Amino acid sequence: MPPLLVLPFPAIDPVIVEVGPFALRWYALAYIVGIVLAWRYMRLLVGNPRLWGPDRRPALVDIDDFVLWGTLGIILGGRLGYVLFYNPAYYLAHPMEVFAIWTGGMSFHGGFAGTVFAMVLFAWKRGLKVWTLFDLAGCAAPIGLFFGRIANFINSELWGRPADVPWAVVFPTGGPEPRHPSQLYEAALEGIVLFLVLRLLSHRFKLLQKRGFLAGAFACGYGIARSIAEVYRVPDAHIGYLGGFLTMGILLSLPMILAGLAAMVWAARRPVTEAA
């Protein structure tokens, strides 16, 4: 029986403005806004001495200089991750399209790996504690995730399974069936809920003083949130389900959950003076 109430898909053009060959898309704007707000939030964390133990904070100039490194890690890692994890056969046959980022196709797990690599190099170059940088980036990452998932919704991509819930949406690219707005589920879980949990851990429990704990909490929290959302999301058509019910998103999230738990246990067992 079809649902009594179905939400119409909002008529939002994926292109905000187009001038000649230049086109500004909501997807690109989401990346820009997410990176800028994440950078500003990291500066706020560094600038609040009540959250830190003695002599543990990086300088604000380090956070400012890291923005370019982090942006490159997100974009290059996200694209390479999508190419390798989700559609290697296609890009092997069309190698020049690997660089066509504007056509879509980014992987969070690839962007995560690329950002970690960028942080390791940056911390080594500046003589910073890499786990402190991990913690700061983990606290700020849900901001970018929120805007990215909203952009997925606007683009009518990564939609969910057919559903009869009152908030089901008929996506223009998803056929006539009402579907779970799984992008909004992810925006809520990976963005809002995860941000609030990390905010509680950093401000109420002062866990920036336990180097590595918040980075682990982010990795574990994201992996759980993504795995929950994957239950309602349709996997990529050219991949489908793995082993009957697993998706590539869940498979890539499981190592994040385990690594995050290990990092939290490791950080929790170290005294603050040892973590400084």
C-alpha cells in the first residue's frame, strides 16, 4: 500500500550560478563552507585554554597553515578513494576521467585517509603532536560532513531504499517510488549528532587533554553512524550488496570503528601528564 503522505523533492537547481564555462554548484559550495567552518572551529578550540593541559596547544598560525594541506588531502584522497573503492574498472577504461571531479564521485573514507596522510606530513614538518592534530580535525569534521550530505540531497544522489514512511521522498533520479531520504539521515547522524557528542567530550569532560581520545571517538562514531545510515541507503548499482547484506560503506566503516575504539582505550589509559 503506498504511503498516504509523500514529500515532494524540492526544486533546487544543483548549479547555483553559471557564467559562461564557469558553474558554481551546491556540491562545491558545501565543500568550501564545510572546510572554512571546520577551520574556524579548530581555531576556537585552540584558543580556549580551559580545554587543554599545559603547553599542549598548537599555535593558531599552525591551524591556519594546515587548511591548504587538509583541503588537498580531502579532495585528492576523496577522489582517489572513490576511483579505487567504488569504480576501478570504469576509471581503468577511462583514465582521464579520474581528474573530472566536477562530474561527481567522492569517497569519505578516501578523503579520511588523505586527510590523515596530510596531517602526518604537516605535523612532522612543523614538529607538532600528530594526535593533537587528529583530535582537532575529528572535532571539526562533522561540520563538513553535514554540509556534504545536504549537497548529496540537493543533487538527488545516494538516495535510500523504497519506503512507506510519511517523510519518504520521490527523487527525480530514483524512479517513481518514494524513498528514504538517507542523505538527511546521514547529515543528522554524521553531522549534528556526532558533532554534539564530540563537543560534549571536549568541553564537558575536557578530553582534549587525553591526546588521541577525540580522534578515536570521531572514527568510531562516524563508522557507527555511517553503518546505521547504510541500512536505509541503496548501495552503488555497480557494486550492490556484498555477501547478502553488507555494503561497501559498512565494510569500509568497520576498520574505523575498531581503530577508533582502540585509540580511545589507549588514550584513556594514559595520564594527562604523560599525554602532554
